[in-house]
Amino acid sequence: MEQIAVTINGKLRKGLVEPRTLLVHFLREQLNLTGTHIGCDTSQCGACTVLIDGKPTFSCTTMASEAAGKKVATIEGLADGEKLHAVQQAFCDALAYQCGYCTPGMIMASVALLEQTPKPSDEEISKALNGHLCRCCGYVNIVEAVRRASTELSRR
């Protein structure tokens, strides 16, 4: 076991982990941050996406110890109290979800995209969401949600 310290959603969090502990399990089981979903365990679906130092990362294939000393953002850290982040609100407004299982990962990847590319093209949106699978609603509304969030964020 090793002690790790990770800044998660702006708060320093510590925990004991085995060397084989995946970041997704550390988040869900030790920190009770269950918004990060476990889908495929092989980096194929994107449901487990978090941001590590601003970069979208599949937490199902990242060791918890790799996050030590870094900043991790999860879906739980996006909203400001009751006010949703612009990307979260856009996903709601555009009906860019159905079962919602893939939604946290899609939102986290979209947040990272919009931080780097405030006005992305549809091609850039598709590229940023490559590796994120939605089995329910398709991608038209998801791309629309990212466009809406881009517009909203540019007004701020």
C-alpha cells in the first residue's frame, strides 16, 4: 500500500492504494465520487473520462498512483452549487443523453475541448469525442450540445 495525495475538484484528497488500484476505483470506492462511470475497463467507451491537469484521461486504465500530485477534475466538480456548468446545461437543453451512462465522460471531454478550442468546428468536436461511445441517443444532439456550450461560454 502507498499513500497518495491528489487534488480532486480543487480539494486535496489522500488515500491508501495498492499499486494496482485504478484511478476509477479510487474515485468511486474510496472517495465516493460515483459520477465517473466504469464501462468497458479497456479505454474503449470513454465513460470513465476525467481531466488530469486539464487533459481528458480514461481513468479505467490509469493507475491511481499516476494521479498523485496532480489535479483531477470529475463530473462532480463542474457545477457551481446548484448552477450547472455550461456544458452540463447544454447537454440537458439539447437532450444529448438518454440513459446517461456515457454522459459524464462526454461532458468531461467536451469541457477539455472547449478550454483548448473555444469555438470548435463539428470536425473538432467529433475528434475530441472519438473513443466515447453512446449506445442510446446517437451523436447529433451531443455535437449540438457542445456547439451550444461553446456559444454560451463565449458570452461570458
